[in-house]
Amino acid sequence: MADPVDVAATRTRSHPVAGRRSIDVAVEGYLGHVRLERGYSEHTVAAYASDLADLTRFAEQRSATGVDAVDLDLLRDWLWDATERGLARATVARRAASARGFCAWLERTGALPVDPAARLRAPRAKRTLPRVVAAPSVEAVLDGLQARAADGDPVAVRDLAVIELLYACGLRVSELVGLDVDDVDRGNRTVRVTGKGAKERVVPYGAPAAAALERYLASARPALLAAAAGANGTAADAGRAVFVGIRGARLGVRSVHRLVAGLLAELPGSGPAGPHAFRHSAATHLLDGGADLRAVQEFLGHANLGTTQIYTHVSAERLKQSYRTAHPRA
């Protein structure tokens, strides 16, 4: 049986008069497009789905159910309503981006004669510098994890390998938990990860991460799988996954978030205490150590160099802070 999203996408593309179709059917078609044809991650598709579902509800409140009712005034009113409800600037900006992508697709597929979102403007999200954990603090975190894992507890050994690899490779948390055993080249100390837009890249890791990973794969991972199999049966996906949980399934994003939040809670610094802090820290420490910006871009898997350049600002801010603290004429 055909996937309903695919069917919706086909219906929308095959009818130039699709403007008479309902907004929700068009949204299903667009989500199928970005998932299957553009290769967007499920996280990104879910964000689009949430934004466009809100747009659909707002339009229905105004008795606008057909795609042809989606015009610039409706979109502006929708964003204004979001602002009046106290939504963050970043959320309003993201909703505007979702609407622009949706409306551009409607025009390309013939559902609308013109793109009503071409002139849509939204407040820019305030760009804040990411949280960076100082190198000595990262070392302290890893030393603490090493001490916890000294007695061979499988969960502690796994947690050490998780943080070592997260920091060594500057991975997104989704990339980390998505790793399969076949993605790890232990001889060359590299991992093959699938990032945003289903783009693959190969990332190196160093000796400390290699030691932690080897120990985990040799003893802790088999122990976790065996314990789970004895209790409930191991999930089918766990046979491929590098990192597994105590129930035998692939380790989840939330579990890694909880682990990192606990590790960073007592450290100095403000900002989110999630796995991305280690990615930000890895990038900043590479630049502080003299790495080329283009190399860091490739390391992180950024499509746009401008995204990587934020870490040059982080380094500059750190330099200014050091100057203000240490220079007698600051």
C-alpha cells in the first residue's frame, strides 16, 4: 500500500489547480517532499510539521481551509499572533522559515500562481554565542568518568566512551546515537556519520577516545546486550548500534542529554548544558589550537562556512575576557 504522504504529494503535484485543495493535504505533500526528496532528518521534518500544523489551525479559525487562501496577509497575521502570545523570537523566525519553504514549494508545484511568502519578514532570532567548556574542565569531566569506569561497570564504561567520542569528533547527538558498529573504522580511528540532509562524512578521533571505545566494545557493550537479552530480549536494532542502553535498545538522545546535563551542572559557565556543548567546545578548541576554519567546517559537517565562523567569535570573546582579566592596562 502506498504511503499516504507519498499519495498526498503526488496528488498535489499532479493538479495545477491544487489551490482548491485543503491546506492540511498540501502540508502532508510538502512533508513527504522534504523527508523523501530532500532527505531532511526526522527532527527537522517534525519541526516543519509542528509549525505548519499551527498555520493550518490559524487559517481554519479564519475559515480559510483551501491552499488558495494562503496569502501574505494571512501569514503576517499568523506571525503577529505568535508574537502576541509571547513566543520567542527564535520560534517566530523558525515559523517564518517553515512558511517560506512551504509556500515556495506550493508555487513550484503549481498549487499557487505566486509565492505569497516571498516578501514575508520575521524578527531575526537573537544569535547568542554557544556555551564552550574550557579544556581543563573537559579534562576534569573525562577524568571523573574514567574513575567511575575503573571497576568495569558496563554503564560507566559506556558513558566514558560516549563523552570521549562526542568531544573527540565534535558530533551532533543524533549522529552519535545513530552510529552503527560498521561505521567505526577502529584501525584508522575514524567514524562515518550521517549528518543533516543525509550527508555523510568521515571524522577522526584520537588515542584517548580509541582506548575508551575499544574497552566499551570489548566488554561493556556485550555485557549490556547479554543482560538485556536475559531479561526482556534484545531489540533488533541493538545488534547494529554502537551505543546501547540497559534494556538492550539503541541508546537514545534523551539518555545522552541526561548524562551530559549531570556532568556539566557543576561546571562554570552559562548556556544550555546539553551534548552540543561538547561539539561547540571541540570546534572552539580546534580553532584555539590553530586549526584552519575550512578544516573545522569539514570536521563539523557544516554546509555553510558562515555557520562555522561563529566559533571565531567565541575565540575572540575568550581572548577579550582573558585580556580584561590579565592585562594591567585592560
